[in-house]
Amino acid sequence: MKRKKDVSFLLVLLLAFGLLSGCGRGEQVKQSGFGLYYLSADKTDLVKVSAEKEGKTKEEQIKHVLDVLQKPKEESEDYQSPFIKDVSVKEFEVDGKQVDLSFNEKYRSLDTTEEVLLRAAVVKSLVQISGIQYVSFYIEREPLLRSDKMPVGLMSSEDFVQNVGSSLHFYQSTSLTLYFANKAGDGLVKETVNNVRYNSNISMERLVIEQLLKGPSSSGAYETLPANTKILSVSTKDQICYVNFDQELMNMKSNVKPEILIYSIVNSIVESGTAGQVQISINGESDIRFGQSVPLDQPLSRNLDLVEGEGKD
């Protein structure tokens, strides 16, 4: 953050929650027209409301958009300000085609849905200003972080997908470290996959497994999981990731050793996710020995001894 513009907000408490009917006092606008994005009455989606651009400079227009988003000019039973729980923008800076927003500490009090919807409303509103293509968020001048502790970074309107009749989803990109089999199937090969685009509603652990199922993209690395394997469930509690596969996981390739398949999953999840251990089950059963050699009755920790070119931690 370099030059800053102060934006003072008197935040409103949101009291009424009703299902969006599309016939409120605020005039809704076609997607092609300029409008500001507010929360629907039930706080599950966005409503685009017709608005006029005010201000001659980008800075003036940005300040006006933020002011009106915080406190709509008209009250409505159909939509409300996306700024809740005393969240406010303390300052902003325009840097070429991007605008950096610094929020107060109250931003951290938002739950996942509230946070994504606020982000979407602000970004989708601001990028309609001529010359603004990207928006970045800060909390007290510190970059907003994703669940994997990496910065969210620059956001554009395309990062948020909103389908008619469904809720809004935020898409972002990340890098993953995955472990696949070597050619002989008796060792693991590390592969870094960049710019993996995913829905924010998907956990990092599930994303890792989905990418493992797609197989490697580099030479010298070979898939470990049977292609038709289905993920029945993925959850994380107390630093343990619980993964439940269907019976197809048992249909291993003949040249891939059982421990290579299992630790392909474990190492990848621990490396790129938030868990420290992984408990694997098949059709809900974990009291089994996978491939007659790997017991699954206890959570497993990462094993780097199986990785080519690496040793024990």
C-alpha cells in the first residue's frame, strides 16, 4: 500500500431477512448495465441494483461506490449492505488498473459465506469503473489470506460465478505438491502443479485427491489411483483428514505397490492441505490391510522415505 484515500463508514446493522422476490423498491438492473451488488435478504446471494456513476476521477468513483455499498440510498426488503458486523474499509489506493482496499480488524469476524459474499459484492461493483480491472483485499494493511495461509491476491469479476437460481461461488487458484508413482511403481515422485483453479466451497484436501485422480502431467511420474475411484467423503478434524473411497480403490495397477498408492494420498494431503495425518477408509471400513500389507486402522503420517531424492524429515 502506497498512497492512501480515507473512506469513513457508518455501518448499518442488518435486521430484516426475507427471500429475494425481485419486486422491491430498489430497481434491479440487467447484467449489462451499471449497478452495485448487495446482499440478498437471506444473505445467501447477491442482488445487482441500478446505480449512477458519480465522480470525475477513478478515486472519486471508487469512494462513491464504497460509500453507497456501505449505506444504500434506499432501504429495501429485498437487499441489504454487504458490510456487516462493523466491517469497514479504512483506506484504499489506486495503482494503475487495480485498487487495494484495507479493511479494519472486524473483517476477521465474518464467517465463510459472509466473507465471500462481501468480497464478491465489492469486487464486482468496483471493476465496473473504467480503468479498474482488479481488486485486492488487506486487513489492517496485511494481505487477506486463504485457508492455506497464502495471499488471496488480485481478484476480478471472473473469479466469482453466479448462476441464475443458485448461490454465488468464489473461484481461486493455488499450487499443489502431489506425489505419484515412479515408472517401476516402487517409489514416489514429487510433482508441483501450478494455477489449479478451484471452487472455494471445496476443501483443500478434497482438491488434492481430485487432482491425484487426474494423474500427473510431468514425464517420469505415473498415476497411482485407479481412474474410476470415487471419493465418498472427505473431512478434517483435530488435524486428521478422514478420506472414504469406494471399493474401486482396491483395483490397483499390478506394478504399483500398495504402500506407494496409500502414501501417494497421505503425502499429497499432508503436503498441500491442513492436516498432519490421514485416515483412509474404503466403503466406510478402515479395519483392513490394504493390498494385504498396509494397515489402515490408524491415521497415517507422511513418509518421505518412499520419495525419490528425499529422505526422512
